[in-house]
Amino acid sequence: MSLSLKDLCRNIGLPEAVIQTVSSLEESIALEQLEELDLLFDSEKWDEGLQRLRTRLGEDKHGFKILTVVLYAALRTKKNYEVMGIEDAVFWDTMKCITRFVNEYRESFGVYGFDRAFWVPRQLSGMLYRLGSLEFEMLVSPGVNMPLYSQESLVSDETEILDIHIPSDADISREKCEESFKMAKQFFSRYFPEFRYKNICCRSWLLAPGLKDVLPENSRIIQFQNQFQITKVHPENQEFLIWIYKRKDIPYENLPENTTLQKNVKRYLLEGKYIGSADGNL
């Protein structure tokens, strides 16, 4: 029995209100006729595919139309996992990113929505997998749609890179990270033996050196950061605002102070200092 769109929604834990909206849109969008979906499975054509889909779908307040299309595409991804023999648990853990994004949208804007269509082709096309607490993406440089690291950020000139991503719900304790690193080593050697990466890299606000000025040495964020050799700092990067304050369109003086991290970072920014992000190697 094939997996239905509603079954997929429930298995990844989407809120019932979102499932009802998706179910309604499933009936009104001719999903099986969207030839643009093929482009979401080609890493060199992700942007083109999303642009063409958005044009075809028209106005899409809060992103529910593109969400429905992404979920429909995930049904194909599930079949690809089955062909490769990848266990169901990895599929569900990986695709729960969609639910996480929907819930994060509500945290930012007060209503459910979806604004991460630019990111999920990585999961759909089998380039990124969640293994334990962390996500791991296979990068091949040079690549059209891949967030390449500058050469000084790499430990060698090898073109195959295993890129670490930190989901917002990740347990980043050293124990859980080491568990994920072990899982990744076993996973990629088993399912992608031809992917012979030597570099294991990460680009994240969690690696920003400025965090050591606002957090104690024993914090989990600093302990996570200390596992990496920092190779390049990006002071202009503003993504940390989304993860700490849920939005990046709020003037610094109006940033909320509901947590110690929010208070300390706000004070740091108002002093004219920066957080940004950084690249690091294991």
C-alpha cells in the first residue's frame, strides 16, 4: 500500500490545522502534472525548479501551496530511500525538518506557514540526512546551488565535503554530537561509498567567536564550538538573529530579552560588536 500525502503529514507530526490545509490544496493543485518537480531532484536546478513552481502556483500567502508541493515531492523521496535500502527511521527524522520549519514560522509570525522551500531540495534529492542530533549534507565543489566554503576554510583541496548542519531542536552536547559523527561515518560508507570526503566542515552562528564574550565556558554552545577549528569568520552574517530572536527585521534596541542569551547578545550588539557566523573544521 503506497503512502498517502496525509499519512506522510501525520508521520512527520505536522499540526492538524496544517494537515487540513494541505489536504484541501492537494485536491485543487494538479500535483501529478507538475513536471517542475523533477528539477528539485537535480542539485544544479533547485533554484530554477522553485522559481518555476512559484510562478505556476501564483499567490501563496504563508507558503502553503509550495509546502503541499514539497510534501508531495517527499513521497518520491520515500521511494528513493526504499530503493537504496535506507531505513525508514532516517527518512522520517530527515523529513521532520518540514514540521520544524512550519512550527518555527509560527514562532516568528504568530501563524503557521512555510518559508524554507529554498532549503528542502537538499532533503528531497538525498543530499542531506539527519543522523541523530545533527544533519549532514554531501557537498561537491564546485556546485551551482551549494554553500561552498572559501579555500582557506578547508583543510585540503579535496572537492567532496561533508557539511554539518545543526537543527534548532538538536541536542549539541558532546556526547550526542559524537554519536551523530559516528552514525554519519557508518551511514555514508554504507550507502555512498563513492563519496570519499576528507573534509568535515560546519558554517554556523554557533561557531561565531563573539559568543565566547556572552556565554560561559561551560555552556553547550561553547562546548560545541570548541570541537571545531575556526577557519573563517563572517561578521556580516545576520542569520543568528533568526535563531536567537526568531526574526531578523527587528531593530537591535527592540530585540526581546526573554532569555539570558537574548539579553547578553542584545547588549553586545548595542555596544557595536558583532556575532555573525564562522566556518570550522572538525
